[in-house]
Amino acid sequence: MSLTDSPFRLMPASFPTVRLRRLRQNAALRSLVRETEVAVQDLIYPVFVTDGQQIKQDITAMPNQYRWSVDRLPELMADITHLGIPAVLLFGVPDPSLKNETGSAAWDDHGVVQEAVRAIKRVAPGVIVITDVCLCEYTSHGHCGLVEGERVLNDPTLELLARQAVSHVRAGADMVAPSDMMDGRVAAIRRALDQAGFADTPILAYSAKYASSFYGPFREAAGSVPKFGDRRSHQMDPANAREALREIELDVLEGADVIMVKPALPYLDIVAKARSRFDLPLGAYNVSGEYSMVKAAAANGWIDERRVVFEVLTAIKRAGADLIITYHAMDFARWLAQT
């Protein structure tokens, strides 16, 4: 008897034989067959560090986020460690008097980020410290590199970014994350780190960083609003997807160890495309505007914040991100511990 004649042959199945709701009947079944899980170990928490003492300053546009002075970082790191969050991403907010045309405070060995790295490593040596490498917080004009007139200069900026990265690693940073979007900056930083004896330090590259309107709250937090123009000459056009893959590929060829898409939610298609094409660890940045919209809607009673945050982070992970940089990290870790 052939298979086609057998009474047990497979037939195309549909309703009522197939009932997909069978595996959704209760929480235990749903958990058993769940395809995507977000863990605390997937998260990186962004931290704003500022000059001064005894500062824990509210960021108006980002509820429950703060600018921290270095001397108060131990209390934050105690919470980070307790919650099991594996990594932080540091952004420097220097005293405005230190800003100048070149952003020289960015590579000062006693700058705010460098001192913050040392402080964190003293109290929480097991936490991975990643540092943002960009000049926008340190320049008097607020742009990500040197300027000539109203033009951001690419090649002369590379040396300064490399100096900044080396100073961060010399202070003890575990990883550097260039966010400036200058062409060639990953190669310049890789070369500088290698020459300085830091060949083992990885680079997390902001590979596909878009000129997004979702950065507004961050710019308040970091004091990095440009004094003129915008960043569309170097950050990506939101309309472009194929170009993002070219950007990522170049960063990979230049020596990036981890690649990233920023922002996350409006660019989940880019995250998915990057995941299908590249084998490197892939990050996505759940940026300030995405965070603040959730907070604002929750404050008005329009959404269930906890459920929305779980859904947002799951969507980013489902799209293909291995690592998620998110301001929700501490809340998520607390909620997860309660389940």
C-alpha cells in the first residue's frame, strides 16, 4: 500500500482540526510555547553623569531619569547591581564653562565620564561600563565634530574621537560606543585603541543611527542641542533602509564588535534586516522619545505602563536585537522580579 492510499496519510489541515487557541488557554500554556523572552541580562541602562557634587537632578522630559554627579553614583550602582542589570552606557554632561569649539573636555583624563568610569569600577567592578564617544555634549556649538562655518567636518573629527575613546578605556571603560556617525570613525578608534595597548577592548558601533525626531528629551538631558543647523548631514535619512545595511557593513569591515540600530521602535524593520544579514551581536536603542511617550501616556492613565513596556521590549527582541539599551531597564527588572 502506498502512502497516498494509506488511511493515515497526511492531509492539509485547517479548522476545526487546527485550533490555534488550544495553546493560548491559560498562562502556563502561553508561557510554555512563548517564542521570545526578554531577560534582564539583555538590557543596558543609560546613565547621565554631570560635573558637581551631591547632584541627582531630575530630567523634566524623562520622568524618573536623572543627571548624577560622580559622588552619587555608588547609590545608583547599588540598585543596578541588586537588579542584575549587566551594563550601563555613560553620557557626560560637563560644566558649560568647559565647552569649547573642539570639545577638548571629552578626552580630559579627569573629565566627568572618565571619573565616573573609575567610580563605578570601584563600587561595582562586575558591571560592564560602556561609554558614549561623541563630541556634541562637549562642544560649544553642540555638533558631533569640528565645524567650519556651518559644516561639520568629517576627517579632522576622527582623531578627536579616537583620543576620547582611548581616554575612556584608560580610565577603565570595558567598551566604547561611537555615536557621532562620522565616516571612518570605527576604524580610527580601533587603530587608536590597538596602538594604545587596548586591542581587547570591544567597540559597540552606532551603525545605523537615524536623524530622528525621537531624540528630543535626550538633548535636554545631555545639553546637546545644536546652536545652528541640524545633524542630517551625518545621521541617516529616516526614509532609507538599504543605506543602513551599507552603514552597518562598513562598521563591520572597520572592526566593530557589536552593531546597533537607533532608534528602535520606528526602525524595527532595520533591526530585522540587520539580524538576517549580519552575524555580529546586534543592539537596538529604545531612545528617550520612545521612553517619554510611554511615561506621558501612563501618567495620563491612557495605558498600562508595565504591560506596554514588556510589549515594547519584546517587540525589539523579536525583531532580532540581542542587546537593548533602554531607560526602562530598572523598572523592567523590578517588575520581572515580581512575576
